[in-house]
Amino acid sequence: MNEDNNKDLQEEQMVDDAFQHLIDSYLQTKHRKKVDIIRKAFNFARLAHKGVRRLSGEPYIMHPIAVAQIVCSEIGLGSTSICSALLHDVVEDTDYTVEDIENMFGPKIAQIVDGLTKISGGIFGEHASAQAENFKKLLLTMNDDIRVILIKMADRLHNMRTLGSQPANKRYKISGETLYIYAPLANRLGLNTIKSELENLSFKYEHPDEYAAIIKKLEATENERNTVFDEFTAPIRTQLDAMGIEYEIKARIKSPYSIWSKMQTKHIPFEEIYDILAVRIVFKPRKGIAERNECFNIYVALTQIYSSHPDRFRDWITHPKANGYKALHVTLMSKKGEWIEVQIRSEYMDEIAEKGFAAHWKYKEGNVDGGQEETELDKWLVTIKEILDDPQPDAMDFLDTIKLNLYASEIFVFTPKGEIRILPTGATALDFAFSIHTVVGTHCIGAKVNHKLVPMTYKLQSGDQVEILASSKSTVNREWLNIATTAKATTKILAAVRKEERAMRKQGDEMLTQFLAKHELVKDSANIDKLCRLHSMAKPDDLYLAIGQGNIVLGNDDESRLKEKAGGRTWNRILSFGRKKNAKEKEADTSTAANTMPTYDKKKPIVVSESVIGQHFHLSTCCSPIPGDSIMAYQDTTGDIYIHQLKCPVALRLKANSGNRLYDAKWNMAGTQQFIASIKINGVDKVGMLNQITQVVSQTLNVNIRKLEIEARDGIFEGTIILYVHSTSELQTIVKDLKKIPNIKQVTRI
């Protein structure tokens, strides 16, 4: 009994200490000191969650305190947000209502808590997001009060920090959602520090071995980087001191996730990533000198010490990023022949860059005028509203459309009158047309870029001046979706296409009705299904559309097929497919389906062996997993299991959208079955190179090559080898041995 009492006392002390730390942090901010209402919210939440524990075993109240701590210290919000964070789970998890919150804490805190409660399910909760409704709610609440999403971001960050206590399938689901939705949102809101941590935590839990390997290599090369940093910054410090500038110089190390992403996309090892180190100068402007001018003063001073890269200067001060980011970026050549990026920011710019301008927008005491931050945030919210006005019917299509404008880096282009438009890198003339107005985009036929005629597919560059050419005869078609890159253009094109297709579908339905009536045939689901099979259409809507568009012309063949007898089956039996089933029949169908669909224990990994592959188990062709790869399993609606590599892009979408159908998986292969793997290879072209490659693969290692493509040009060759292997260890041996061949520069799995 004494042990239990001691444990209770220790836990109470732990909670009190955590809350006191929150109060101490709050008192150090510039916000008005409303300690009483924060204490009131804490006591209310502590009572409401009394006796409840998290999976980690700690009292549940520790979670709201941790979220409030992030809101206060890492995002920089005030008492209203801190109270809302402390209360964010009360309505969802206890018997208290939003009305109770409003009576005790007022309408504003109640409104934020209500917004957080509404978006706790669906894509962010236990259920699979078969529809995008909850994500829409999240984005809509941003219009009412941006603090809802900021607190939600803090909630997700703490959940990610404590993800280790969750089972593997839950870790995949939560990590997938985080990487697919939260990290891009954090980026768009300018929460750079939080974005990086969310990415790194997702990476850590999904690919623990790769994460640990990169951390180990970063630690091993730390001393070398410190030496480079000290030598590079020494003359810079001397120069800035002579100018009388107050400053701080920091080393910015590329995050493990960013390093891994670059390794994956460029197919290069850790050792070949050269921008791991960057330098950041954060200064306090001298009296009477504007921040912008001081940035350029420092830039000029740096270029007097080191040579600058002509194509890697970025002026994010004159044209800030859409998330409010401001800084000058310049890449300089060090005395040892290495390019090093230097970021120049004022203290205010640095705070905006790390915590996001949303925290400074409307809620920061002493900052009445939102200025540039308010303008940019408003612009983005308008874009989100436009997308919400006509959301995609499918949840993942909807999320993909939103994501188009979340992570994109930006270019700056000009209208004929010299007005600046910010578009994502890779945007086309068609995207520019839709950014001006939907009508302009709808009737676009091409453009003039810098007074030269270009097609609507033309990819714009920063500094381009664009004039859109339009024609009233031009109309939207589905192929435009391959041209558009922005969320706004994609949404508007889809809306126009769907509107046109609805009309065509209706026309096709009427044409089918007339055809069936003319030949005295019944318009029922049996006949429509027959026509769908005959014309290889997935569903009736596709059939109606094809008929309306004239792609299918109904004729004698259709009539004879519909009238022919169905071997051995009575017409009554066939017609029964067309009638609606009663409740008992539906229940029987559901029961039968449930009995035939395989079920698996979510707490245990699914074992992948030779004996199961090819039955209900399939190795996904999108990523071609082989034994030794980190894998997960996905169960589709038919009950079949698909095995994906954890890093597969398709798997990422499934983790964000279908968390309840994910399983942990592990290999248990006897080593007899072979799997297809692909290798990319390049190097200096020499006589006999092809013979050496085939000797290593086929003769030395006795591996069968399925396909070999090599192309040589200007003394350099590159190619692809597709071969059969038993495991990743065998593949790694092949890669290692190929690298030993003289003049081969790079060998990577793709």
C-alpha cells in the first residue's frame, strides 16, 4: 500500500513540475501574463482526465501539458492557445461539453476546443479516412481561427515524440499521416523547426536502421564539420566585428530525413552529399539601418571575402516565400574549394523562419498590424477555400490536390503590367492563366513569355513576364490535368471536366434508354451490367459517358447479346440481380463476405513466406520488395494482402489514408525463390566494360540477368541491369562487387 501511495505522490509531483515548467516558460514570453486562467484550465483538465493513462503508462494529463508547452515555447502563442491546448481532449474524451467549456472559459477558448474536437476523428483519428470530410473541417477551421491548426500541430508533434509506445501498424499509420499531411502543413505555415522534427520522427519510426546509420555518420563526421565551420567563419567574424554589427553565427546541419531523401532521389551514398553544412548569420540591425539594407550590407561584405556562386543567390527579402520566410541566401566558395551556403537573417526574420508567421499574426500582443504576414497567410487561405468549394470525391485525390501547394518551392513571374505572381517551381503557362482568373484559364490557348509565343505546357522560370492568349472557342479537357501543377488550376480543371462529363453522362443515359425501348428490352441492372462487360466498362457511369461522348455506338451486336439466353439459367434468376435485396439477404451477403475474408492479428506481424505468395499475398509491383527490405502489409477490400516496402510512395499514401488496414510484416523465406531487382550503373566507357559487368553478375555470383541496357556517349556510359536475386544481402554483394570494377563510378539499386 505504501508503494502505491509513493507512486501516486511521485506522479502528482511529476504533473505539478511539468505544469510549473509551462508557467515559467509563459512568464518569459512577451504576452500579457494571464496566469490565473491557465491555472484554472489546468486544474479543470486534471480533474476531467483523473485516473486515465496513456499507452506509455503515464497519467493522461501529461499529454495536454506537453501540447501546451509546445504551443507556448515552440510556436509562441499566448494564454488563449495554452488554455485551449490544456483542454483540447476534454470534450472528446470525457462527459464535459463545449457549452461547459464556454461557461467556464468564454466563447473564444470554447470555439477553438470545438474546432479541435471536430477534427479529432477521420484522417487524424482511429478511423480510415474513406472521405476527406475531416480534413476539410480542419482547413475550414483555419479560416475561423488559425490557432486550431497550430494547436493540432503541437498535438501531433507530441504524439510523434511518444510514438514508441504504439504497436508497429499504428506507428506506420501515424507516421504516414504525419509525413503526408502534417509536415507539409507545418512547412506552409512556416513552422520550419516543427516540420523538420515531424519528418525526422516519421523517418526514425519507419526506417529505424537507416535513421541510426545516418545519425552515426553525422556523429562520426562532426569534428571535421566543426573544423570547416570554424575556418570558414573566422574571416566573416572579423569583417562583421569591424562593421560594428551585433550578430550570431550558427552551423545549420541538414536533417537526417533530408539527407536520406536526397540519398533516395539522387541514388547516392551519404559520402556524396555535399550540402550537409550551411552557415546562418542572425544579426541585430544597427540603429537607423533598415533590416533589408543590413542584409545586403552583410552580403556585400561576404563577397569581398569569398567568391559567390552566380546561380545560387536567393533574395527571399524582396520577394518572401508564401509561408512568410525572409532571408538572403548566398553560396560561397571556401578556401578549401567547397561550396557552402550562407543564410543572412535579422533576429525577427529568424524567429519567423523557425516559428512561423502564423504565431505573429493577429494574436501577438504589441503587433497590431499583421503587415506582410497577414497578407501572405490570407492569400493561402483563399487558395484553400477555392479548393474546398469544389473538393475531389475521393479522399486521396483531395489530399493530393491540397499537397500540390504545400511543399512546392516558388518562382516569381510578372503580368504584362509588372504585377508579381508567386507560383510553385515547375508551374506552366496554364497554371499562370488560372492564377489570374478561372475564365482566363478555361479559355487559354497559349501564352507570350518575354514577348515570345509559347504553348500552355511551357514551364515558367523566375523573372518571366507572361501574357495569356485566350479564345472563347477553347474549352477545358481532361488532358489539361497533365499540364497543370498548381492546386487551383487542377481543382478548376477537374470541376469543369466533371460538369461537362455530367452532361455527357446524362445524354448517354437517355440514348441508352431510347435504344433499349426501341428493341423492347428492359432497362435493369442485369442488362446494364451485360453491356458494361461487353464494352469493358468498370461501372454504369463509365458506360453512359462513353455513349454520350460517342465512343460507344449501340447497335445490332448489343441487341443480340442482350437477347441471347444465358446458358442454363432462367430469366427470373438473371432478373433477380436487378432487384433490390431485402434486409435478410443483405445481412447474409455481409456474413458470407466476412466469413470468407481472411483476418489477421494486428498486434502481430504478418509472416511472408514462399508458401503464401501468390495465393492471397502479392508483392506490390510499385516497389518490388525483396527479402531483407523493411516491409508492411496492406489488406484491400477483397481481403488480399499486398506487401510494400516501407519507403514506397504508394505505401506512404496508404499509411495516410487506410491506417486500419495496415499490418506490420516480416520475411520468413527459405531462400529458394528468386525476386526481380534493378540496378543503375554508370562510369567511364572503356573497351570490355560490358564483358566485365556480365562476368561479375553472371559468372562470379551465378545470378541470372533478365535485362541489360547500356548506353555510352562522349566517353561516359550509364545503364540498367534487371536481375533475379534471393535477398537484399545478395543484391548488396552484387553492388559491392560491381563497384570494384575499374572506371565504374556509381552502382545503386533503383
